Amino acid sequence: MPKTQRLLTGTFLLTAAGLISRFIGFFYRIFLSHTIGAQGLGIYQLVFPLFSLAYAFTVMGIQTALSKCISAEAATGNKDGAKNLLITGSAVSFVLSVFTAFLVFKGCSWFCIHILTEPDCIPLMKLMAFTIPFGTLHICIISYYFAGRNTWIPSVGQLLEQILRVFATWIFYRFMLQQGMEATPLLAVAGTAAAEVFSLLFILYFLQKDFRLEGYHFRLSAPWKKYFFEIMHLSVPLTANRITLNLMRSAETILIPICLEQYGLSSSEALAVYGILTGMALPLILFPSTITQSVSIMLLPAVSESKARREYRRISCTVEKTIRYGLFLGILCFGLFLTCGDSMGTLLFHNEEAGRYISILSFLCPFLYLSATLSSILNGLGKTALHFIHNLAGMTLRIICVLLLIPRLGIAGCLWGILANEILLVILCAAALYRERVLAFSPWDSLFKPFFFLIIAVGFSFFIESLASLWLNDCLKLILKLSLISVTYFLLLLNFHLIHLPKFPSSLHFNIDKK
């Protein structure tokens, strides 16, 4: 299959699975908000930074190292070497995960009482600790399939995992009701644990099947020591970077409820506000980012290969298309969430505060969807240290906003901190690509035209809504407005922009033939 077709096929599969999973997860969040409430969602969200830190220590650096090493071995035709690398990396990650799970299980009581100041998180963390080894092995095997450009098994696994999570949570919920028990965040953690175990068993089935079909045999005589040092050489600095960033994210999570109490809220009110932000508003804003995440996964190996072949014009074209289509999507979502955010919060979550947060977070969209793909291009160019510095600067800015703005502005200070972080990341990534002389960007075609089309689409939707408001209820009004804005916007792009693409002289573009 040609490179472009492989990239498009892989992106399509990941995007389709991601969108369906996000769609299911979106209604799953609504279900949780109705069963355990905003405060329960806040408690549920508090446990995840610690587990992100655990995965950063056990597997995240090894995952990237495995992808690079396995793709290099596969490119030379050494299929047994690629499988040996997977076994080596998985064994190292598994040992680390068992050790980490033990520490989390034993130390979570002290952590929840003295750091989180929330004892209700203790049973959640103890149950989640058992899932760390399963999730670690699953991530390692996923990296093996991505390195081999096989995306359909991870995509199907992701979709089935999400379905099982929702189904298991519902079963636990029904069981608690039958036993006369109150629904707590523990049911959501139990559903997540069941899904983690299933996803590992699912992908292990296909892995052993592939190993048998390709005639692989485990040999003690293989150069395991060489594979170990090859993986560790790449993964140790990446792991250190991930741990640093996750420590800062964990610090932010701990500080937000504390600063909300300084603003004047009680402990339960602070958890409820945090739950509304992280369990209702942010998941909705992040829903369209499934597309950019899928593109990011496929961009990294594609850019790495283009750099190895010194195809800088191809990289420049990739950057230009990434910025253009990222802004197309981001500007549309900005318009949708800004004009319909209040209605979404009220109708979907029965919470007016959620609607207010969605409207404020709408300004994130153009920057949020761009930063992910541009960061992936930087990693593909080998600028992993620079990418770490960018994220470090962004997280530092977010924590400063938490400490300085939340005690004065409430949760709005956190929202503006997130926005400032994403703007900074886009600026830093663009500056780095400018220095690499691969930046290509047309402000008129990628920014001003889409904004103009969005204004027309929003105005048209308000006009039609005013005519039909007497015959439609609130839910149908929301659907009508979302549909009209989206369809009008894309029709304008299709007729006046996408068909007549700009010439490069109108863009900020660099002559890189001599590089």
C-alpha cells in the first residue's frame, strides 16, 4: 500500500473508532453525572493524575521506544527481532507495573488523606491499582501494532473496551440499586477495571495468533541484553520527561480544589465545581479532538520517514495541511460551543454551570486541535527535548494561573489558565517549525476566510431558528442550530475555498530546496 494511502487508512480507522468511542463516552459521562452527581465526578477525576504518573513511570517512555525500535527492525525485514523487542519491553514494563501497583495500593491511604485531603478516594485507588499491570501490557502491545502500521486491531479493541466499560458500569449500578446501596464513584472505577482486563485479553488473543502464523519461536539464545539496552537508552529520558510533566499535572489537580476553597467555596462545593469542569465541560470540548489525535498518531512515523529521506518539501506540505485543516475544525467547534454551550450544559447535563464553562472553553478549540498535531510533527523531526520544554513551560503557566487567579476569580481562573497554556504551545511549536524552515501557513486562507464563513453560518442559523422557534422545543432547537452552522460552514468552505486552493506565494512559506 502506498505511504499516503497507508496514512489515510490508518487515520480513518483510528478516527472512526475514536469518534464512536467518544460518542459512547459522551453519553457515559451524562449517565455518571446523573447517577453519582457533580461531587462524585470530582472525586472520580481526582484519582486519575496519580495513575497517569504511574503509567508515565512504567510504560509511556518504553512505548515510544518500542515504536521506534520495532519499526526499524521491521523495515530491515527482521520480524523476529521486532517480536523480541516487544517481549523485552513488555517484560521490563510488567516488572515496573507490579512494583508500582504495590506502592499505590499500600500508600494510597496516606496519599488520599494527607495530599488529596479526600478519604473517599481510597477505595477507588485501591481498585485501580490492580489494573496497572493490565494497562501496561496493553499499551506495549498497542505500540507493536502501530509500529507495524496495523491500526485495525487497536481500533476495534478501543471500541470494544469502551462498550464494555459502559456495560460493566451499568451492571454494577443495577446491582447497587438492587442491594439498596447508594451509587458512588466506585462503580465507574469498577467498570474501568473490567474494561482494562478485557482489552488486554482481546489484544493478547490476536498477538499470539500473529506469532503462530509467522512461525515465531522464543529463543534464549537471542541477544536479549542488546534489546534491553537499546530500549532503555531511548526510554529513560522520555520516562523522566513524562514523570516530570505528570507530577506537574498532579500538582495542578491537587491545587485546584484547595484554591477554590480559598476563593470561598466549601470542600464539597469545590469538588462539585471541579467535577463539572473535568467530568462534563472538558470531555465535550475534547470530543472533536479524536480526529486530531488520530492524525497525530499517524503523523509521527510519517514525518520521521520523510526526514530520514530528506524530503523537506513533503514535511512543509504536511505542516501547511495540518495547520489549515486543524484551523478549519477548530474554528467550527469554537462557533458551535460558543453559541450553543449554554444549551448543551442545560439539556445534556442539567447543569447551567457546565454550559457556562463550555462557552468559555470554546476559545480553546482552534489552539487545542493545532497544538496536538504540531507537537507530533516536532516529535517526528526528532525534537523530543524541545517538545518537553514546551510542555514544561505550558504546565508552569497553568499552575501559576491556578495559584494566582483561582483564589480571585474562582474556576474561571483555571479556564483562562488552560487557554493561555494552549496558546503558548501553538506559538512555541510554530516558532520551532519556523526555525526548522518547514513552516507553511496562509493567514488569509486558513484563518480569516473560515472565520468569515463561520459568521455567515452562525447568522443564518439564528435567522432560521427565529422562524422555527414557535414549533420546536429546546432539544430540537439545539439540533437544528448545530446542524445549520455545521452544514453552512462546510458548504461555504467547499464552494469558495477547498475547490480553489491558494497558490503558495500568498503563504508564509520557505524555499527549502537547498536545505
